[in-house]
Amino acid sequence: DGELLRSEVREVSARQARMLELKPNAEIVVMEATGQADGRNICLSTHHFPHARFHGIEEVFKQYKSVTAAYGRFGVRDYFRKKTINTARMPKSREAELLEQPRNRPVLVAEGVNVDQDGQPIEFTVTLWASERVQLVVKP
């Protein structure tokens, strides 16, 4: 399950533009959401979508509580992860609070780019995982 915490439309940063292959002045939809399992928050994600293609995706996400389901409403039938960068760090106060964990316990950080069937980037996401409650397994 997912819960939308906030959303906004803003100009893309240089890094986001690179990840999404957008022009420097393009607009993106930024959504912050938590993900739950067994009634507890296990992740905190910040999703970045090209605004021109996904205008209104936050409303669809609120209804379906799933990015994958929201993609379908915008004609994306299938997608795959082009790249993921995994690291770990200590959480900031707000992050620890939302993840229901102490600040002295690290979070796993997964930054990724999703692309559609044609290889076009559709999302840049940064997800913080509560390290004591998840295990990330990567298979080729």
C-alpha cells in the first residue's frame, strides 16, 4: 500500500534532467509517498515524472495507491528498471520519524530510473528503505 504525502510541479534540476533525459527548463511532477507492509511504513519514496507526459499522475496515485497502476492510466503498459544505484546512509529526523525507526539506524537508499517499452525514461525515483525490515535482492 502507498500513501501520498505531498506532490508538486517544479522545474527539473540538472541531475533530474540527466536521469530523465529532459531539457534543463522542463517541468516535472514530484511525489513523495510512503510504502507500507503489514501496517508499517517500510519505505519513503520521492518520485520524479516528466510533467508533459504524466500531468495529473498524483491524482491517479491517490486513487490506486500504486505507481504501476498509475502508469497504466497514462498508456504505459509495461516498464523496466534501467538503472539502480544502492547505498546506505543515516536518516534525517523526518525520514526516521516517517519510517518509524531511530535516527541511529541506517536506511538503504535505492536510486533508480524506470523506462517504458521504448526505452524512454518515465521516472527517476529515490527510495529510502527501513533497513531492519527489508532485504534488497538484485538478480540479473
